[in-house]
Amino acid sequence: MGAPTGSLGRIALDAMGGDLGPSEVVAAAQLALSDSRLGCDLTLVGQPAILEPLLQQQGLSSHPRLSLHPASEVITMEDKPIQALRRKKDSSMARAIELIKTGDVGAVVSCGNTGALMAGGTLRLRTLDGIDRPALAAIIPRENGFFILIDAGANPEAEPRHLAHNALLGSHYARLILGVAHPRVGLLSVGTEEGKGNALTKATHEILKRADAEGILNYVGPTEGFQAFTDHCDVAVCDGFVGNLLLKSWESLAKFFKATLEKELKANPLRLTGAALSRGAFKALKARMNPDVYGGAPLLGLRGNVLKAHGSSNRHALHAAIIAADKVIRADFLAQVSRDTTPLNSLIEACPDAPAATGETPPAA
């Protein structure tokens, strides 16, 4: 991948969103600009009076690859998404999304209000031709690597064609971010046998089988929840309701096991000795479970690249999200997806139980 030229070779950072404030976003920009992997330039979007002193502290005031785009308002975590977008048209998030719309940047990274980012991205950018709805793609550790969970919460209700689109989007993203040449796609269900699952998973299963036969996807079949965390698939497909439950459950379990392990290891001197001897193993485990590795969950399927970082993202997580955005731009991710959308939709329409496309993008929650 070569370094892009022009406005599309630029990433906009919503500098005012997130729990840790603009200082962490500016620090992330400094890390990214020092990273040899970064091929794109950066634009910080936010309030100049706050950002300019921070840029000076980081030595970035006159950096040739960094610019500042003013925005006077901030969408908070407490704001209701649609209302915030209507009332705060000069917010850093709205202005960052507008920069994609106008073609001034190729991607946006934000750790602000999730609902507002999804609503703004969906309503302002719209979906790619042939893709009905966008989907959130989360990267989760599993045995021997990571897998893409899609949809992680953008659309709680879905139809078979939407899950088929999720499979296509997730497969392309796994190829790019995880470096897997032929990503294995699994459909989350309650069993692996034919006929198991609800009406949604059964109909989707038939579509994905045909997509596999046509070489559009590498479908490995219905996948139970426990299999997602083994070396079974690289992409786990589901609706946003199931995906968000799985994601939040995994995050909660990871914290539970961490706290329980620390408590038990400190229970007596013998265990403390064992913990000291196992320090290397625990350090490696912590690194595997660290969400900062990939940083952001992209909202895939839009006419623009939008990456959502966790609200509590630190500079290292945001740095990782910036590098992911850079990869998406330089690989021309949107064009890759578009090439496979038409044959997949032709296959979907040929399936007897597949509902017709609506041609409309629903408002985000």
C-alpha cells in the first residue's frame, strides 16, 4: 500500500469527544505522527482555544502533516443522538463527519457519543450502493488470534439480507485488519446442525451457503457462542442485539476474571510466590486481552470510513484506531466491498425466503 495523495489521504480526529478529553486525542496524534506506518495526514476537529495550547505542549503547532479544523460545540455522552445532531450543528463530531461528506478527508476517528456518531454517519453519509444498513465491527481476542464480531450493536433488528451484508463487510475488514487471506465466516446460532436456530439464522444460513459455493465468502457454517472464542472463524456474524450482548458479556467476563485472579493470587504468601514466578505469563495474557491493540470499531457499509473508539480510550487506543483508519483508506476498502456487493445481492434475491431490498437507510438509534 502506498501513501495516498490529496484530501482522501487525511484522517479527521474528533478531538472533543471521549471521557479523557482533548489532551489524550492530541497525545494520540503525536504518537501516530511519529509512527512510520502512518501514510495519511491528520486533521484535529474541535475548539481552537483548547486545542492550540495542547498542540504547543506536544510540539505539534507547526507540524506539516497536521491541521486544525474549528468547531465551537461538543456533543456529550449524555446528549440524545438525534437531538444533539440537530441542535449542535457546529459540534466537533458533526464537522468531522461533514469533512468526509465534502471529500476533505478519507476517514473519521471519534471516541465520542456512540449513538450520535452512528446517527450522524448514517444520515449524512448514507450507505454504499447495495448495502441496506451499516454495522459495527468489533475485534475480539480468541484462541490463536482475533475475530471480527459484526454487528456489534448498530442494528438490533435485522433481516437475512442484512446479515449477509454483515458477512461481506466483516470478511473484507478481517482481510485488511487481521491479515487473513480467506477469512472464515461463521453465523452465530444455537447449534451447528442444519435446521437449528430461529427464522433469521435459518434463512441467512441458506444465503451464506450459496455465497460460499459462488466463492464470494468462505462460510464455515452455523457457529455456537463458545466456538467464536476458539480457532473456528475469523468473522462471527449476527444482528446487533445478539452482537452487543456478546460484546458486553465478554468485556464484563474479562474484568471479572481479572479481578478474581488478582484476589485469589493475593490470598496467601504461597500464591504470591507463584504469581511472581508466573509474572511473564500474566503479562502476556494482559497484552492479549488489551482492547488498545486495535483501538476502534468501524461503522462499516457507509459511503465513508467512520471508526468508533471506546469512550474511555487512552492515547494508545486512539493511536491504534488512527492506524486502522489509515489502513482502511490506503487499501481503498470501500471500493473492495462495492465490487462484491452486486453478485452477493443477486444471490440474495435468488433465495426463496429473502425479502426484497428496501433501498432505504433507516435512522440510527
